[in-house]
Amino acid sequence: MSQPRILAFLCRWCAYAGADLAGTTRKHYDPNLISIRVTCSGRIDPSFVLEALEEGYDGVLIAGCHPGTCHYISGNYKALRRFTLLRKLLRQMGVPDERVRLEWISASESDKFVTVVNEMVENLRKLEPAMPVEQHT
Amino acid sequence: MKRVGVFVCHCGLNIAGTVNIKEITDAASKTPDVVVAADHRYLCSEPGQALIKDNIKQHRLDAIVVAACSPAMHEITFRNIARAAGLNRYQSEIANIREQCSWVHDNIEKATEKAHVIIRQSIEKVKLNELLDPITVPVTRRALIVGGGIAGIRAALDVANSGHQVYLVEKTGSIGGRMAQLSETFPTLDCSICILGPLMVEAYRNPNIKILRLSEVEEVKGFIGNFKVKVRQAPVYVDETECNSCAECVKVCPAEVPNEFDSGLTWRKAIYIPFAQAVPPAYVLDAKSCLGLLPQACGECKKACDKLGMSCINLDAHPETHELEVGAIISATGYEMYDAARLTEYGYGIYPDVMTSLEFERMLSASGPTSGVIRRPSDGRIPKEVVFIQCAGQREPETALPYCSKVCCMYTARHAMLFRHKVPDGQAYVFYMDIRAGGKGYEEFVKRTQEEGGVLYLRGRVAKVHEENDKLVVKGVDTLSGKTVQIDADVVVLAVGMVPSQGSRELANTLKASVDENGFFAEAHPKLRPLESATAGIFLAGAGQAPKDIPETVAQASGAASKALNLLSSPTLEREPTVARIVNEFCSGCGICVPACPFEALSMNRERKIAEVAEALCEGCGTCVASCPSGALSLRNLTDTQIMAMIRAGRG
């Protein structure tokens, strides 16, 4: 995979559909991102993000529906709460903010999806490449 | 271990153009547990499907991965293929290498590498998928329709005539909607209320339709097939079953306000009938403009009614909440006009003779403020020169509406033609950008307006309208001759666009349906599922989904009704079995998951001191799973183990 590598957790109703729309409308972005389609941003356990960083992904994107539009009413609010705590933990561990990002991307916002991906790639290029934990000495 | 088969689709050149199919098929075949990997030009075609089925049987596969388009397109197709070949349908996974790979990248090498990673993720996931069967739930065989315009009425009649009960929720005092306000319809010049009126009466008389006027949807719980809806009905001060429309109450009412049905060109009393053909045929007391109900300040209407020995008016009426159970919901909330006062260059709101198209429409109507005679609002004179400005505040992404409202070219042609019928010595001018007259008989109608009606069409934008010596000076450019044009007009009519009805965004939130960037209800797929919202069981009809004319609205309404009937035709329906599950032994009974569930599917078993999942209520979001500190909860076929495996698979 191209460096830097990004893992995205996309909620199937909004962000994943937005990413699909980027495809349908042929909006190109950097090929550095791999997505995992989840039911809801509320499904994302902070340990998934930690696992991804441990595996050596340079960045992790969590994207869900805009506030007030969650298919499951309030899953995105729960994601936001968990993310706030996770951010604190990551800072204590010295993980730069650029590595993990939470975004609200609706099914029609393919432009926003593309912008977010390209921005992340650009920001992560400025950081040292990540490396799986097992390779640290 | 499972025996997995991987099938790679070329999708013509859609995938094969950017991804090296041979390379990823070879790589997939070498992945652990993959028994066979094959490719095909179109896996969704009959020979493509046969290839999958044959391989499942020949290689005794336990699971398949289909590397193709988005799961939003063909997940169900390939599940059904797996099932047809004897597999459990949930042993099929899609690797989305089109929308999220070949279509968004141009570097073949990198796209191929990425496609391979995406396939590996799906292989890891499918290996851990459990065998599941859909959950069967009962269906409440009734429908709720929100909005009593032509879309709502048509849909209600279609559902009701098939033998199902319908609640038709309308926020104003009468059904009929915008179409009731129109004078004639294009291209046939049918009288609008003459063709709508019979349908309104039919809906009112249909024993299967219950019309809830002055009502709005307040809360929606549940899911497809089983919605629990709360509808709040504002106090109904006039009993529709008693009222005989004698109008004695109107005569004595001292409060007057602009009449919204006539676009504010006339006045109405606080107690009024929305329009002559209103259904239900009863008066409405508008509490906002009434001199006072709490405490009662006037009460003249009630006295007049009581004097006749009637008792229709109850000034102590309270709002009522109706709790309804329905299986399907159709949203038909319609449109309103863009606020013309925001277009400062045309002087609407400053010069009384600058009107919106809907105001002009009311003036054309025989039941309108001038009984069908066209008059200048300022002095009542009959105008001789009328300028119609099309695309007013439309196709202007920077300042107003970015989209085209589709109907304005046609209604402007109709307005210009009817003006010429009514004022034979008058002259009509139309400023246009393009004429969009796609539709049966539409182009012919515009041609007729231009040729028979002698209406002058000028291609260009109007820069400014201002008043001078009792005339409206319209300055614009005729882009075909390249000259500036100035017309001294008596009346200017703005073809303003359609915007979603007020409150439709809030309704979308209540229904858990989404809206697009312009606030219209979003359809599940712009081409293939235009009648459905992304939320199962919520259907869309009419201009609330996008601007459209009456025939299209009626067609969509009947389509949405047939989708709803499809759902209501069976006493049960199948739901996705990918719901939450709890391992009792691991549950510590902490109860964190209970408030995390938005659907009240989780509860504490007080005796056993552990949490329980009510599968029928679970929507499968997985929020509870992420909240469980003991790992007792999991989401079927999207477990933590599966996600972790996918994270690791993407690493390479």
C-alpha cells in the first residue's frame, strides 16, 4: 500500500455512502486509504483505533453521520463522546492529533470525503512514517 | 476452516480499466483458506452468476467473496446466488473494488495493490461470518401519509382502495395543498381545482382514509412494518361533523389577517374556511389571529353559532395526541415558494406591482382575489405590459438556489398565454435562460404561446427592476441580439423556485430519513430507488423529494403507494438477523449498555442480574457492543474479532 496508510471506519448510512458517491462521480483521491464498513460510528470501539495504530497504520479516520441525522438516532453522539476520551488517551501516549480524525460526512458529501482524505494524506506525510509496534526496539 | 471462493468482476472496463484483474485473482487464490479464485466480465450477469454457483458446488465452498461494486448495489444479489447454490446467504461478502478503488484512482499499480488489500479484508471477515437466517416479524398493515397535497391524496387513495387503512396527516385546515391554489394546469389548461376537487372528496368519503387536519407528526418509533407514531393535532375548535358552512361565525369575527391561500392578496377572518372546496368542509379557527382564547377575549363566533341552535364551536378545545401504529410511512410534504424578497434586484416587496408567480396564479383564478381579472396590485388598473422573469433566484449557486425547479418554464408560458387571453391588447415579455420543456405536449405548448399568443421571448437575465413614472422599468440583456433591453412594464412576475416545505427537515429527522444539500428528502438511490428513503419503510412522493410537476408527482405518489402496498401485502416481513447478541457468562450486569441503546432493545433481567437483548427491537447498530466493558455483547457478523481481523488484513 502507498504510504502513508490510512484506515477508515465508515458508517454504512452516511460516510460509506459518501465514499461510494465519490466513486460514482469519479472524484479521485490518494490511494492510501482502506475502509472498513461499519453499521454506525457508534459501533466503533476505541480499541479498534488503538489496534490500527499498533498495526502500523499512519492514520485512522472515523466518519459518521452529521449530528441529528444518525440512522440509529444517537450513535454518532456516542462516537463523539468516546472519541473525546480517546483523544485524551492518545495525547498522553504522545500520538499526534493528525493521526486520528473524526468527521461527519453525509451520503451526499463526496467532496468532503475526498477533501478529508487528501488533507489527512498531506498532514501525515509531514510526520514520521508509522511502524507496527512489534518492529519497535 | 472454511473453504472460501473469491470471484473478481471486471465490470466491463469499470474495474478492469484500472485494476489488474489477473494479478489480484492470482494473489487471492494464494491467500490461506481460499480454495478457488476466478474472474468474469460481469459477475452479476447470468453466466457470471452461473460461474459462482458452479464453483460453489464443484469446490464445496463454505463461503464466497465477490470483488465487485459497492455492497449498496449488489450485496443482496450475491447473497441470493450463494443461497441458490446451497450456502447460507450470510456466507457471502462483497469487496468493494469499484466505487472505492477503480473509480477513484488512476494509478493501475496502486489501485491493484489496494484492490488486493480490500479483498483480503473481506476474506478475513467472511471466514468468521456465522450462519444466520432472517428474522420474521409481523407487519402492521396500515399506512401513514404525511402531507395532504395531490401526492398525499393520490397515495392515500391507492393504498385505501387496496383495502388498507390510511392516516392522512395534513398540517393546515384542509387537504388539497398547492394544487388547490393553481388556476389552470399546463399543457392542457385544465382547471386545477376541477380535477383535484373530486379526488379530495373521494379521499374524504373513503372509509379507509382518516384525515387528520391541523396535525403534525411529533414522534416516530419502531421500524419497517411496525412504526409507532405520535401525531399532534392542534385544537380543533370547529367540529367538522356539525359545521354546515353557513358562515354566520365569519360575519361576526372582528379579527382580519392576510389570507395565505390567496398568497396574502386578500384578507380573511380568524375563523375562516381555507377555500371554497376545502375538505373537510368545515371552518377553522386560527388561534394565532383570534383576539384571544386563553383567556377568552371575544367569543362572538360561538355566540353567533349558538344563536342558530348549532353547537359546532368549542373554544375550550385542547390539542390532542393520536398514537398510531402503522407499517409504512409515505412522506409527501411538498414545497413552498422561494422568498422573493431576498432577490433585491427585482424589488419584490418594495414595488407592489412586482409579484411572485403564485400571486399571479391566484389573480388568474376565478376564485381568486380579483375573480380572475388581472389587475395591478397598486392601483387596480388592468396591466397592458407584463414582464415575466424566469429562473428568478434559480440556477444561481452563489446567491440563491443552485437548482432548476423544472416547472417554471411551463407555468410561465401558461401565465403569458392566459394573460393574452384575458387582455387581448396586452403584450407579454418573457426573460429566459433556456426553455426547459421536456414532457408530453410541453414543447408544443411553449411554441403555441410564442406563435399564437404573440408572447415575446427574450433570452437573457434581467439586471434590475425599478419604478419610474408609475411604470416598472425592467433592464436586461437580450443575449441573442447582444443588445440591452429596456421595457416599461405595468406588472413584473417573478418565476421563483420551489423549496422544501417548512418543517420538512425536522420531519426528516423524526422519520430518520435524510435530506439532500437543498433540504429535499433524499431518495435511497437516484436512479433505481427514487421512491424510497434510505430508511426502510419510509417512502417518498411529490415535490418534497425534488421539484416536479403534477403528472410526475401523481406518478411518484402511485409508485410510493405501490411500494407501501408491497410491504403491507404480507402479514410478516423478514429483517436482517445481524443484531446484537449477549454471552450471559461474560455479562457482569453493569447495565452500561441499557441506556446506550437508542431503541430500548436492551434491558436488565433483575432476577439474573444480567442484560438481555430483545432481538425484535434491535436495529443492529452495535452501539451497545462498543459500550460493553466485559466483551459480553457482540454484533452478529460484525464482531470485534472480525473487525480486528480486517484491521490486520489491511496492514500488508
